Amino acid sequence: MVNQLKTVLLLGVLTGMFLAIGHLVAGKQGMIVAFVVALIMNFFAYFFSDKMALAMYGAREIPYEEAPWLHQMVEELARKAGIPKPKIYLAPIHVPNAFATGRDPNHAAVAVTSGILQILNRDELRGVLAHELGHIKNRDILISSIAATIGGAISMLANMAYYTAFLGGKDEENNNTLANIIGSVILFIVAPLAATLIQMAISRSREFIADETGAKISGCPLCLANALRKLEEMAHNPELQQLASQEVNPGTAHMMIVNPLRVDTIVKLFSTHPPTEERIRRLEELAKKMSYGYNFA
């Protein structure tokens, strides 16, 4: 509930920023134009990002005959989650990871890498798949698309302010004064940065929610916790870090259950994933509550 409220609050702050900056920079008409352009750009991403992501990794759909146990596992978890069974894909890369994609539960896919099938046992893999179904059940692709649309509109408004300051304002009072130029440059830098930080915070909140949802779907929080621990250890393996830099597109790293790319201290501010240690701690607490018969209704 806390993370759900946090998502709503962050989306509210993002929307408030858009409205405030829009009125300040371009008035009502400029604000509408920026929003419509951002909406069109993200409309394409919303409907076709799944195909693009799968194609980017050369993923192929796994037929039932090739891995009946995997299909049965996903089917059972999907039934418990109350969603249609998603398509299952194999991404032929060594980096151990998994991701879900698709615009809604009726148009969803789950992809596992060759690497993850080699290092996780079936209980741990079940926990990971439940996490990915949690993303699908919670419609996280839609939420991230809304955040991306508003964030993109804010960036466009900041660009409008920047270029308007140098090319001339809409009236003499606001025309190319030094203060106007300085203010626009600051807005050009700060507004997109703030919007990006909020988008990343929304993404981190959704990861916590998917962990909790997945743990309840699978009934085994520790299975996911153990899987996350293994995946985090592998992510710090020098050989796999080198492979990740070659095999993983940075633009899709946010989709993975654990960020496979090396993250420096400063870059952590923009991380789409919360610290794995914190995720594990929360899952262990959830396991204790479930063992005590805690009522989540």
C-alpha cells in the first residue's frame, strides 16, 4: 500500500510539474502541444516496445514441446495471478536475467535468458517468473508509459523555454532579457533532470510492488529472495559484467529483474532498480508474516 501511494504521489508531482512549467513557459496552448507530441511518441512505444525488445535480443518463442515444465509453471502462476498465460520467450544471451513486456495482461510476454536457466533452480526460477507476472498484473508498462509521456512533455517545454529565450519572447516585456535567458537555461537543465529522477523513483516503487505481488502469487517470498541474491552476485562477476556490456542494451536494462549493467555511485541516483539488499530484506520480512498466517486482505 505504501508503494502504491508513493507511485500515485510521484505521478501527481510529475503532473503538477508539467502544469506549472507549461503555464510558465508556453501558456495553455504550448502545454497542450507538448503533451500531444509526447503522447504520440510514447503511443508508438506503448504498442510496439514489446516486439522491439524481444527482437533486440533475438528472443524466440518457446514451444510447449520444448519445455513443458516451464509452460506448466507459467500457466499455474498466471492462474494464481488471475491473468491470461503470457507467451514465453528465450533470449539467447549468457547474462542471467528475465523481463516481462506487453501493454496489458492480454498482450504480454515473459522472456528468460539462457543464462538464468543455467544458474537458478526451479523454485528460484518460479519466484522470478512470479515477479514478472506481478509486473503484468499490475500494468506497470502502462504506468511507466504515462510517466514517460509526462516526463517527455516536461522536457519539450524546457526546450521551448530555452530556444524562446534566445530567439525572442512572445512580447517586449519578456524579450531576451539576461534574467530570462538565465532562467530558461536553468529550466532547460533542471526540469528534465527532476522529471527523470521522479520517473526512476516510480520505477523503483514498481519493483518493490512486483516483488510483493510475485511473492504472494508464488507463495514463496524466499524463492525470489534467493534468486535475487544469486543474480546480484552474478551481476558483480567481472566476466559477466563484460558480457553484459556486449549483450545488454542500456535502453532496456530497466526491464530486467536485476540491472545487469555496472552502476557507479552517482548513476545510482538514476537507477530504475532499488538496492537488491533492500528487496531481499523486504521479502524475508514478508516470508515471516506469511509463516505467521498474516492476513493480507
